[in-house]
Amino acid sequence: MTKVHFVGAGPGDKELITLRGYNLLKEADVVIYAGSLVNPDLLEYCKEGCEIYNSAMMDLMGIIDCMEKGVKAGKQVVRLQTGDFSIYGSIREQIEEMKKRDIEFTCTPGVSSFLGAASQLGVEYTVPEVSQSVIITRMEGRTPVPERESLRSFAAHRTSMVIFLSVQAVESVVSELVAGGYPEDTPAAVIYKATWADEKQVTGTLRDIADKVKEQGITKTALIMVGDFLGETFYYSKLYDKDFSHEYR
């Protein structure tokens, strides 16, 4: 029986899809891709005659119906999701519906945009004696966020933070982070469409990042990065010290 293959498309650059994802994509008979969130250049990997659907024009049941139709026709179906679908990927509801219909599936992870953004800036989230933890979160919008996971409560840790799906409310984000404990001089960055050809990078501090983002006209498809890991003063890892065990290198 043929299957549906969920594939993480990566952060944007068409070369940042995994090798397995690329192979699945080029062999697919049917591809359902996540609208403007997935770089359409990735569809160049599809073979001639592949049926391509933009899920931005479909509701959940329309997507599942399309998958089921393809599988029943003996076709290999790829559901191409943005970044890595384990973070704000909305695959849970798709999988639950597929289980109801006994549609088999596989999942191939992708490179998340928060990883692509760090690479574009040349930074490391986990800097010794600065931060050894990363909080990945979002501000409440149409999708509610548990009160215990508010930006204000997370800010008390003052660790590295990446905030998805919130740049449209960047002023409120900054207000909550400062109220929660980050000093106003904490480094911050906003990356629009990380690794895409039209990527934009905005850097500053919590004091001025909102104004800079507004000047650039960024209102969607961007990550907010906050924390001292973005600063210029670091304590470096001892990984490469001559006395450190080689087995960890």
C-alpha cells in the first residue's frame, strides 16, 4: 500500500531540505505543499506529471480527501510542510484524521527556521556561562497559550528565547519580555524569511527592536530572537581545550 509522507521542507533555501526529503519529493506522484510558507523553488524537484496542490486553498478535510484519493489510486503522496513540522507544524490534526481512515504515513523531519535563523546570524543559542537553555514559544493570538507559558513568565529565566508567529505584535512582545525580567539592553534580533533570497535581518536591543522592525515593514513570516547569546561578550566552551577529553569533540 502506498503512503503519505510528511516532509519538512526546511527554513526556505531549497538546498536545506534533507536528502531523504529530497528523494521523497522527487519520487512523489502527488505533492500538497503549505502555500506561501514553503519556498516554491522546492517544487522544481518534482518529476514531470506530478500533481501539485497548494494547501492554502484547502481546509483540513480537503487536504485529507486529497491524500486519501492519491493513496487509493496507488500514488506516492508527499505533504510538504514548512521548516520542521514538530514545531507549530499542525500535523497532529492531519494524522488523527488519517488514522481514522487507515491511511499509512511516514514523517521525515526538516531544518526548523529557528535553526536557519541562527545559522544566518552565525550565533549559538547555548553559550557557556551565558545560556544553556533555549525557550521556543509564541505570543497568544488566534491560538491560545496556557497562562503558565506566557512570555512574561518565561522571561524570568532570561535565557535564549525564540518567538514564533508574533512579529505582528512586536511591541507587545517587548513589553511582556521586559515586564518579565529581561533588561531593556538585552540583545534582540528579528529575522524575516530566514535563508530565503529576500531574507531581512534586524538587530538591536529590546529598547529599540520594535521601532526597527516597523521601519522595515516586517509584519509576518519572521522570528524574534532574544538573549545575551546575541551579545558580543562570551565565555567560550572548553570543548577544544587541550586537556578536554577528545571523545567529546
